[in-house]
Amino acid sequence: MNKFKLMFAVFIVAAITGCSKAPGETPASAPATLSAEEQKTPTLAREAIISQEKYIPVSMGWVNQAQLATQVENMRALFWNGAPMDLEALADDFVPEYKDEKDTFRRSDLAKANKALLDVAYRNARKNPYFSVKFDKELGSIKKYDPVIKGFHVSPMSLGDGMSYQWSRPEGKGRNYNGFWGVRLLGADSFDYIPASEDEARKIEAALAQRRGGADTYNSAIIVYGRVVGYNKEEFEGDKTRRIALVRVDGMSFVDNKTNEVLLTADRKMLPKEIKFDSTIKADYFASATR
């Protein structure tokens, strides 16, 4: 049997709030007068990348049996870092009996009976807002070295704020469908990677050349480093089994999807300064995130 098994299905879906902006798209002119809600919506600023071991890792790909329990725990934390306290939603995530109970009153009783446990679970899940999210699919596009810019044109594909990557939540004992946790990225934009020296440029180009064959582009896996800044309020309220965290992108590593060798890492200095996100993501989507 293959050592690695896909324990839960991973899906990418178009977000119900609309499609993401195309890389490099020129923003429309700002209105002369902003509404009160628009004025409250935060302008996101990237932070410096912290040391890798301080990020909580999650995978949007394959995990083996030994990694499964940690993956489930970390996906829960990813969502609850940005979401408000909701006792029954927490019970649905943390109390196994709640998933299988059909009686509305008994479900409410189970949530109340476990309130102390759920309060602790909520606090623990929100201790660390920094996550690294690995996408095993070949979503990173790295062009061959461009002597004009003295660097590499790099694009993360299908990672805009209009897409959700999702991980199946565990079923109850009755094997009832229990929906997904997921993530939407804010600021996963295209950029030019400019090496610090010719030696670094040569090293990257040599690594890319041996992988891309005769093509001009190498498609890599991606690890995104960032902070949870909110949750998708509409998906949370409209369907409590679909729990989507909003993660601000502070940096990205582009890696060989077979060997996990890091080919290049971009931080906030390389990425576009302005973080754009869909106008349907409102101020209150950010209000409950860990500060």
C-alpha cells in the first residue's frame, strides 16, 4: 500500500462572493466619498516572515496516517483564529456526540453541558495566529531568468481571494457528512523575484533549468506564510459546516513538489505592497480575528 494516502478529499472551489482580481490588474479609481463600513474595513499590511518553526503547518494536499491527527487539530485552529465564539459551532467541531445528534434541543443541551471544555478549546485554538499553508499541486509558475529585470517572473496560480481550498472535517460516529474547513488567501499576488547577487541568480536558474526541460516555465508547489486576519462571514453563517479562514500572505516559498527543495522564498519586500481583496469581504469579517 502506498505510504501516503489522501485521508480526506481536498477541493478548490470558486468562492460564492466572486472571482479574484487578475494579477497586475489596475484598480478602479477610489470613490470620492467612502461609506462608514468602507472606512472601517482594514487596510492590510504584510509583516516580516518569522522563523519557520513558529508557523503552524497545514496541508492542502496529501498527508499520511501519522500526520492526520495533527492536520485536523491545526485546521480547526486555522479557522477559530479568525472566527467569533459560537458555542454550538464549537460543539460541532469539538464534541463527537454533537455531530450525530439529530434532536435540536439535545444538541443545544450538549453544547451547554460542554461549555467549559469548549471555552478552553476556543482559547487554545487562538494562541498562535501564524500558519504555513502548503499547496502540493503545481500552482507556482516561475519563468526562466530574465536578464532585463535581472530576476524571475513568479506567479501563484489559483490562490486569489476568490478561491477556497478546503479540507474535509471528520465525520461523526454515524458517518454523517460534516463539511469542510478551508482557507482563502489575501495578497497571494504575482511578483518579480530579484536575487541579491548574480551567484544567487545562477543557483536558482540552474535549479530551474534542470527541472523545466525545454520549457520556459517551471511549475512548483507553494508554501504560503501568513497570519489569520478573519473568516468568511457569509459562508460561516449561511452554512456552518463550511468554515473558511482568511489568511493574509506575508511570504511564499516555491518548492520542488517531489523533493521539497526550496527554490526561492519571497517576503514582503518582494511582494506587492498593496494587498487587494474582494469588495464583498467587509469590515466585520475581520473583527473576531486573534489580535
